[in-house]
Amino acid sequence: MIGPYVGKCHSDHQNHRYLVLSDAFKDDTLVPQYCCRASELSETSENNLIRHLRGSSTELHGQSSPPMCGQIVRDGMHANALEVTQNCPKSRRTLSWTHELCPFSRITFTNSYNDDLGRRSPSRRTMRQGNYTNLGEAFPQLINLTAATTGRSQHLGGQNFTHCCLLAVNESLAIKNGFIVENTPTFIQASVDQLLSATADSQFPCTAVWNGNKSGTPVIQVPDSWLEHNCPGWQLSSSMAQAQWITPFVGFLLPAIIFCLSVPRRRKVTIYEKVFTLDFSRPKAWLLAPFDMILAWLSGPMLMSGLYEAYLDNLLIRFIQEKTKESQLTLDMRVRLLFVMLCGNLDLNPDLTSEEMQLVDYRNPENSEQWPNYSHYPRTGLPNTLSAWAHIEYLIHPLRTYRDMAIMTPRQQPLHDTKCKVADCDSAACLESPLPRSLDMVRLIGRTKTQLRTMLACQTSFGATVGAPVVFYLGTFVFTIVATLTNLGDHDTSIEIAFRMWYMILPHIAVVSGLLLAGNNPNALEGVLAHDIVWMTYEYCDPARRGTPPAFDKDMLDLREKTAMTVKGWAVVLGLTLLLLEVPYVLAFLTAFYTPQVGVSCRSLTFTVHAITQLCLMCLWIWAWGDVPDKCLEPLPFLRRGSWLEKSGFYTPTTNHVAWRNPKTRCSMKSLWAVLWFGCATILGLSSVFISIGGTLMQLIGVYRSDFCDLNAPWWTKPHGSVQVVISTNSALDIKAAGDYWMSTGITATAFLAAVCFSGWWYQRRLRGVFRDLVNDLGNVGTERDDVLTAISKLKRGQSSARASSM
């Protein structure tokens, strides 16, 4: 039997419905005009549901045909075709199709029934070589082929590269004496028989999809000059192709938005009110309004600053542990350092001015000649009520160890009795006694411990803010990998995996922000500034005698040394930052690189440029926030502390903008560093925004699906007319790349993100546990300094004596 056939539903005298096929049709009737819905067909096995009728008659005359059955298959154009089997088992004498899938674009016949619906068993072609009159008889996809696509302009998304592939096939073949032969030159990298066989097996190279055969389809390969001439422009993403836009949108864009919202912010972003009150009768308003809506994230600096602060928090908590075991810190200093870690997300001013200090109240009766409060260091002044650090000091002041009215800088060391005339006296009897540990003090300690525990408990949990979104993100990742297994070689699926890997940077930022004890926004190093405030404020202790200069507090010097970033510390921070930043880039780059055309092109270049901009922004961050090096730069003395660079303001570019505003210092080196830093930050920031947001939009819209992006980047500036470009689908190279690279990178990305999330969760749980232990040790007599223990013992002995005398 040959075809095509026209199908029509009929009823017999018992009103049983069946399908009648006729090979007599008009010249302009190339598809069946009628078909039977599954609901219209009888399910009885006594009648054949498919009958064959030869001739042009549409009436039945009692003809019968061998038992037949049918199944729905999908041809190369993704249209529904009916495959009729002449000899089928009795159990299969039904029309196996789904509802409402008609009319059929093609009806073919086979000798054996294939139970796997939608996948054709090897079958004979409907026609043999020598009987063809046009290419459409062998390749239905070429029927009614036009020279150009219809609709919008090709440069506005109206291109169709499936149509381009059909044009290439059409130009490569011709009919001679009923035989299909190849033209010269030909774009088909296979013989005519191989192409006919692939088409008969629903593997026409322009529209083929994965069918389980790793050999793929014949390759259609054209010179780039032909592609530029016949198929310029780009192809807009189809609303019907889910892998082109809806799957990526739901798969990684929406989860990315959730991760952005889970990162705590230093400031609440509000919409500028003038955006809504602009006078839109002026062109200026239309130009300014879009730019007012731009909000971007810069992954490199955020990751680096977050890890930097996490590392310093770890150093600080180790310092508190060591000093607590050695009983060297006062109670108020331990509380102060614990507040630093919890209040790192508050705005803290590192420049301690007189407005933030209040030292002496001379009307206080505790001020005496024997134990004086010195007013010359630091300076006196009024407290800044807007300073978060001032509020913290007000909370801690009642827990001070010695008699000191300096709210912002209570003393950490005892004074020496001014009545003692012995030089270099170190007698404990001549030292100031700590404040007694009264019942009120014990209640204050309990209240402070409750405050610290409550502040810690108020921090959002890691699982709620990061863990749950990561689980959903990993779920969509696994779904995409499974989809890749069922559709190997599909370019849209591979590019979706690549962009999903690239967007792993956002979950990494969320993990880093979630592991901080303060739940801090890593974009603002407030916790780091708080560390500096502590050691800068308490670096000096009050002089032991009148007329002597202030001495250094060895504990505060130790704090500065322990929390200073060493070469090892910078190596840890930079290593972790590069790991979290570059692993998504490398995986995305490999996936895009090995998606044919194999090589660096639009998508892989997008990932590369974004990674470079983030590295440059990290360098700017180190320049602005890194401390002046003291050591390890012996060969480069001009970079060290006290050098010309430091004096010219090189290490403080973000604070030198004041020099630029002043006309007198506008031409100074400080203003030059400020202009250079802010200029580079602006250029790199805008570039990062354009690459991340613009690159994603161009992929979703389809701009990257163009003749330009089909060419590798090294050829963009060279003559490339003879460069070969593959425009067919489901090739052996596609299938091999999917198995070797797409699956491997997808599994690696899933495992890496899960490992990062688990590590962040473990680190935060550990940090919280250590913090709780330190809070519980507050007020523990075993952790107090020796002079405090002596005062407590005296108080207890005095209380015991008082009770004994009263009895």
C-alpha cells in the first residue's frame, strides 16, 4: 500500500463506527480531511475499526480488509500521524490514539505492530527510489516550502532556523528520473539513502528529537556566508516551546528572586517619590524614570565581604573563649564583644569623636582625691543619641567593673591609690577595688544574658531563610537533569542548565549571609567596624598615677592582633570567595562551550565577562576595605604603612570624595584616588548589571538564537565566510555532549550547592552553640579576673560577719 490516504468515519448497519482509508484524492488534498475521534469509535472486537478502500467511491459495498490496527506517531514536524498495521494481534484491533488528536498529517502502513506508541519500528518507506516526482513525497517537511519566513522582520526576531535547515536540505537535493540525488555543493553530511531512512524513522535532521538512538541524525552543515545571506537575524522564543522560556523562568529566575529577598539588607529600599511626581510633559522625565527603577546585585564583593566578616567573627569568638578561660577580660568587656557579634548589622561609626563620649560627672560623690576620674583622656563631650554604639554602651554601663562615670569608655584596669608614695608600687592593697557584686548586679547580669539570648533567638533560622529555598532550587535542578535524560541533545535544555548553574551564585550569597551570627548583609561591614571600635576605644587604659601618660591595655592590643587579617586569613577569605564565585562560572562555561557550535560564543562569553567584572570588583573592594599592610611586603616598601601611598590617601579612596568636593583640594592626590575608585566601580558595576540582567533577558527572548551567535567568538573579527555551522538537531555530537558534559556538570552543580548549603548550616549551628556557652558563662565566678574574685570573697566574708554579729 502507498499513500497518502484520506480517512473518513463510517457506520455499518449495526451502527459500529470505523475508519475508512482511501488512496483516491484530489491533487490539492495532501492531508486527510476527516478522521474519527476516539469517542466515536466502537470498542467491539467483532468489526475491524480500520478498513481500506481502493478507488474513489465513498460508499461501502461490503468490502473487507485484513485485520488492521492503528497507533499515533509523531513525524519530523511534530504533527500527528496515523500508522496502520496490516497484521496485528486480535488484542490490538483497536485504534490506539489519544483524544482529539486529528486530523492526521500523514498515514503510513507497516507490517508489524509496535507497542511503544510514538516511536516507530524500522519500516519500509512509503515510496522507493525511482518513483518520486518531487521532494515533498519523500520529505513531507519540504511541502509548500517558501524562500523566506513570513511575519515580522528577521532582525526583530522573525527568523526561523528550522526553516533555514529546510532550505539547506532543499538546496542540497534534486529529482532526476524519479530518483533523489545530491546537488553540488551539498549541505547534507550523509547519503540520500541515509537521509531517507532517517526520515522514515521520524528522524528528519531539521526537526528530529531524541528517540533513544545515540547515532543521531544526519548533520546539516552550511557555510557561515550562506547562513548570513539566507538566514540573518535572530529567532524569537516560541510561546509553545516550554524549554525556551517558561522552564528557565520557573526553573532558576523565580528561585533566584527568592534568594535575593532572603539576603538581609542594610537599608530598606524605598521608591523615590519623585518618580511618580515627575512632569512627563518634559522629555527629561521620560529619560530619568527608567533609570530610577534599576536595582542590581554585585556577587563578587558581596561574597567576599560576607566571608570576610564571617572569618572575623570566628576570630573574635575564639579570642573571647581564650580570654575567658584565662580569666583576663572584665564582665562588661565580654558582654561588649558579644553584643558586637549580634549587632553587626547596625550602623556603627568607626570614627570615635567627642560627640560619642561622656566621661566625668564631677557632681558624683564617688569622685575623690584617692580614686579620681581623669577628664583629660579621652575628651569630654555629649553622647550621640543616634549612634547604635552609644545605645549598646548605655546597656553595658551598669555592668562596669570599676567606679567610672565614663559611659562610653568605662575603665578596664584599676587605678593606683594616689596617697601611696612608693615608686613602682605593685601592691594589691594600693589598687582600686572593683565594684561589689551586689544583688542588683546579679539581676543585671541575668537580664543581660536574657537580652543576648533573645537577640540570638530573634535571628531568622538558616533553614527557613536559606535551607528551604535551596531544597526547592535543587529540586528544579534534578528535574532538569531528568528532563535531559529524556531529551538528550536538545540545545534549549543544555542552555537552561548552563544558566541555572550561573545563577547558583545567588544561593551562594544567601548561604554566606545566612551563616553570619548577626544575619548581616555582607554588603556592609558593620560587624568589622564594630571590632575596630572596641580595640580603638579601649586601646589605652587610664594612667595608674597622676601625671603619667595613658598605658596600653594588653588585652585590647591582643584583640587587635587576633582580629587583624594575616596572609593566612586573606588566603582563606579569597580562596572561599573564588570557590563560591568561580565554580558556578566554570560549570556554566563548560556546558555552554560544549553545546554545538562547540567553542566560545555569545552565552559562554557572557559568563566569562561577568566573572571578570566580579574579579575586578573584588579588587576594588580590597583596595577600599583592606587594611594598610604592615608586614610581608619587604620588597615593596612603598606599599607599607607610613609610605607615600598611605599619606596620599591611597588606602582610603571611599573617604576621599570630600577632597574632590572642595575646590581647594580638587587637584590633590586624595581626590585623584577617589575619582579613580568611584569611576572604576561605576563602570564595572554597570557592566555587571548589563551582563547579568541583559544576558539573561537576551537568552530568554531568543536574541542569542542568531546567526551571529552560531559562530565562535575568535571568528568574529576574521573572515569567516567559509566557516561551517551546524543547523540540524539531534546530531551524534549533541547526544555525545549531553552524555559527557551536560549531565556531568549538572550533577556536579547539584552536589556542590548541597555541600555549600550543608557547610553553611553546620558552621552557623556551631557558632550559635559556642555563643550560647559564652553567654551562659557570664556571671560565672570561675571566669572572673583575680581582683574581682578577691572583691567577691571580701564581700562574702563581710556578709558572713554581719550575719554572725546580728545573731
